[in-house]
Amino acid sequence: MAFYSGGMKNTLAWIFDVDGTLADTEKDGHLPAFNAAFESFGLNWQWSPELYGELLAVTGGKERIAFYAERYAPDILKHPDSASLFKALHEEKTKCYIQKVAEGAIPLRPGVLKMLETGRAAGIRLAIATTTTPENVTALLKASLPEGGIDWFEVVGAGDIVPNKKPAPDIYLWVLDQLGLEPAACLAIEDSENGLKSSLAAGLPTLITVNEYTRGQDFKGALRVVDTLDSINPQQFC
């Protein structure tokens, strides 16, 4: 897959999404972690890969749990403090995910490390804009990059640092503010339609690298759409 052919020169910063972009974390990391958390709380919930693909339309782990409960297990909403329950479930899920990442079970996607190294060599500033938690980001980067690799990223925008998650542009606007750069000087790297909506709403040119869950989504407006980042020359975006 390769829609459009444009590159982008004189870029000052690359802003990466995490889940599905840096690594295939959804099916191999987050999904089993959600199911492990449900089991530990004595819930008979079991998300299949197919159902999880549908739930990915909802950004944010706590939000995804709440959406599932409303649609498929409404009785749990009678819990006197269901919001606290969902928060506790999500915290347990995060612990399970971090353990899985630390075991080395989730490598970076093809071409990601080369792109990061090429950008650093060219003086490109690196940043992250994601809806996943800061703990998840740190765990993945520590497990997947060379020692000190987490410091390659000048700004990490993650989790609940902004009020509205993707497809709202808030996380990208926050990262741009921290970088002190205009959107036109940056490139966003995303994997999903919601991510693209978020980056475009913030005014960012966007490179899309699709995955199993996002391949059929609408990427109108993207600068370029590819299967994996190893199919491009990162110099095109320096």
C-alpha cells in the first residue's frame, strides 16, 4: 500500500503516535492486558481480536472500558461508583501491559528505528503525541530502543495531559506548544483515522503507516500512506 508520493523537506520535528505506529501494541499488548485485568477483577469479559478492533474506534483505555460496559454489560453501570471501577481496571491493565512489554514481547515495527536514527542524525527534533498512558510509553521505549533511547524524544505528550483525546487535536496542539513550533514545520506519524483527524485538525502534515486494525480506514488528507516505514526513505522528510 502506498497512497500519494509526496515527501516533505526542511522539517524541524517529527511527532510520533505510539500504539500501532511505533509498535503493534494493540493485538499483542493491550488486548491481552485488558483481558488479564478483567479476569483479575473476576469479570467474565473476554475481548476477542475482532471485538477489540471495533472498540479501537474509542480512544483511551478507560473510555474504551466504559464504552464496552455501556454497550455489552450495562448491569455493571449500576455499580455505586462505576467510574472508579473502570479506573481501577485500567490501572491493572496498565500493569499487565508494562509487564508484557518488559518481557520483550512487543518489538518496534519495521523501519521505525531507522527513521528515528535518521531523524536524529539530521537534527530533527523528536516528540510523541499519544492517548496511551505515560507509563506505557516509557515501558515501550525502554524495552525497544538502545539504552538512553527514551531521551531521544524532547517532548512526550501522553494520557490525560489534555482534556480531549484523539480525534480532537488537543494532544498535538500541546506538543506543538511545548516544542515552540508551527504545525507546518512538523510531520506527524500516525496509523489510524482518528489519529489522522487529530493531526490534521492541528494543522500537521501527516504520514500514515497502516496496520492490521487500520488498513481499511479513511486516510484522505494524509501526506502519504504506507504499509510500514521501512518502505520509505526517511530522508524524504528531513
